[in-house]
Amino acid sequence: MKNRARAAAVAAVLLSFATAAGAQGGSPAPGAPHRENVVTNHASGTFEVKVTPQAPEEGVGDPTVGRLSLDKQFHGDLEGTSRGQMLGVRTDVEGSAGYVAMERVTGTLEGRTGTFALQHSGTMNRGAPTLVITVVPDSGTGQLAGLAGTMTIIIADGKHAYEFEYTLPAQ
């Protein structure tokens, strides 16, 4: 039970990443190949997220690392769902923590249907957040094949929103 309470505390701290000063998306990797015939776009909307603490697996990993499942519903320019997992660690210093997460999104992005994966990397340094959410290279399928980009999460008044800067090959 102690581990479940710690995981819930980690989840609360990690969700505050996006709240404090608005989380920032990342930028393309230096030296990334230049793509011809790509369409650069911006998508925005809202989402609901259910974060569920997971019991630690017996004999696997460290019990101070919280593991949580993610279940999201996206609305707006991105309509769909995602499922994923998050690992987080909270320190003894108030406002310091870190998390990583992976999620698979299934849906329609401005009329194009398929799936893609998002990779999260967040750090809270004594209350100062850094959050980078990037499309995993070559993870797009269907009409989203070739998708690249970064997502920013905004939490205001308890509601979640996203801003998504992305490129897709022209159809």
C-alpha cells in the first residue's frame, strides 16, 4: 500500500510539470535529414487523461520508481485515443522529480488516419519544469506515415489541452 501511495504522489507531481509555467515542446534533432514535399502544420485541442498507479512487479525494478498507466481521449484537430505507460521518481527535495512515458496514439489528425507513438521526458527541478514530447521517428502508420513533430501540454483550470507542431509528407 505504501508503494501505491508513493505512486499516486509521483503522479500528482508529474502532472504538475505541464501546469507550472506551461510545458515546452522540443525541437528537431540537429542534423535531422531535410525532407522534401512535407506539409508543416499546427494542431490544437483538448484531452482527458486517466492516470492509474500500477502495482510494482514482484522482484522487478525498484519500488521507489512509480509506474502508471495512461489512457487519453483527444479532441480537436487530433481526434482519437492513446494508451501508454509512465515511470516516475520523486525526490526528497520538494518540487524535484522526473518522468518518462511512452504512448501509442490511434486516431485522425486533421483528416488523416493512422497511429503514431509519443515519447515524453520530463524533469522538475525545485519547481522549474522541463517537458519534451516528441513523435517517435518512423512510428506513424497509415496516412500518418512520415509524421514528425513535438507536442506541448497546457493545463489550466484543471483542464488539459495540447498544441502540436508537426510535419507530414504531402499526399
